[in-house]
Amino acid sequence: MKLMGNEHTTIAVVPDVEGIRGSLMEHGAVLLRGGSTDIGEFERFVRTVGGEPLEYTERSTPRTSVTDAVYTSTEYPADASIPMHNEASYSETWPGVLFFICATAAETGGATPIADSSAVYRLLPQRVLDHFAEGVVYTRSYRSDIGLSWQEAFQTEEPADVEAYCKTHNQEFEWTPDGLRTRHHRPAHQDYRGRRVWFNQANLFHASSLSPDIYETLMEIYGEDGLPRNAYFGDGSPIPAEDLSAIKAAYDTASFAFPWEPGDVLIVDNMRCAHGRQPFTGKRRILVSMTAGLK
């Protein structure tokens, strides 16, 4: 086994599947290099190692289903970065393990940075941890003209299904002339296998993750309550820019990125490590499957 990374985040590069479980528990991320790009083989590998794949429900970004178990990674423009985050940490339930496969590597850029969530927690100033002691409030506004519609996000055409989901998962909801608004509360950090981990998507959901031009336009058209998504402190008060800057700085310090090679399979413990995406040029095709854990 080889290691790559930095003083905060390490990825175990293993030659075969035998070392996956122990390496994932120790490092939080495992890379299998030199494999096939065949998606059918990848899906069989996921089922063998991780068990039955999870459905991608309560979606927050656009994706396309490749098979029942495999999805495209977030389909944002190539020149955009995706901030560091733990998958579905805004939800009441989330995947335990993420499986990424590089079907096509970008011409330049396009790495998937990894950051140890316990390191991020340690790197944050105490004032930020204190501010987030009551967790995060996530708000979403679903409409058909921007962002995800409620039909795409919840994978249903039935309002009753959405209402049942929200009630079951402790989300407030309100039907509007344009679609649907939801509001829910989640922890910002929690204990995981003897470590305190930073586990939320406040930085990604917050309106400041938008470019200034887009933010101003959306505010002018829809107002703050109508933004596609936003985040607040657990008591509902605004998150100041200096706290979001401190979170970004912690992620920047902890994160490690490597260039993808076709056939690479990256396995990530979702609570142990956050991930993101760097801008890229050329064609890039990274696919993902998610499971509750390892078999």
C-alpha cells in the first residue's frame, strides 16, 4: 500500500480489494488505480464491496442516471468549482460510502479534492465552532425556471409523496405559486469513530457560493426567501462572511487533490472525508455510486 496526501488528509493507494476496508477506516479514502472503465464492471464492484447501492433522493444538484446504481457526478459548467462538502450532509440520512470512477479524465484540471473532516474541524477557529453549536438551517426554493424542480429533487410527480417525505424527515414545507419551499435543521458537526468531524453543507448552500452577479440577479427577481438554496445558523440568524471565509480556509488547508487517470476508482468514507471538484478543460466523465457502507 502507498499513501498520497498532505499532513491533514491522506489517501491509501491499494493494489487490490483486500486492503480496502482497513485502509478506508484508517485514512477515510482509498484509490484503486489501473482498473477498467467498464461501467458494468464498476457497478458489480460496488455491489460486491459496498452492498446494494442507494437511490439518489432529495437531490440538490443536477445529475443523470447512467444505470439504476450509477450516476454522473454533479453536472455544473466546466469552469465552475464545486465547494468542499460531505455528500447529502444537509439531509436527515446520507450515504456512508461514495464510489467514484474516472471514465474519462479531463484535459486539464477536474480533480476531486478530498479533505479529512476531522482535520477541518480542528482547523476551524473556536468562534466558528461556537457559532455553529446549534447546527445549520437549510432553506430551499424549488421552481421550474431555475435550479431543480421539486419533481427532479424528490424524484416524483406526486405532491403527496413530497409532503410525506418532508414529514418523515422533519422538514417544514410550503407550496407556492412557483413550486415549493422547504426549511430544515441539521447538526453542523458530530462525533464519528472517536473523532469530531465537520459535517454539513453550510458553505455550499449559502448564497455567497453564487457569483456576485448571479446573487444580485436572483435577489432582485426572487428575494431572499426565493433563493434556490441558502443556509443560516441553527437559530435562523445569518452566517457572516468571515465565518464562511474561515470554513473555506480550513478546507483549503486540509484538502488534497490528485489528477484522475482513466479506470481510477476512488472510495470515500462520506463522514470522514469531504470532497469537491476543480474546474477543468476538455471532456471529463466521473461517475459515482453510493452505499450505506462496506459489506
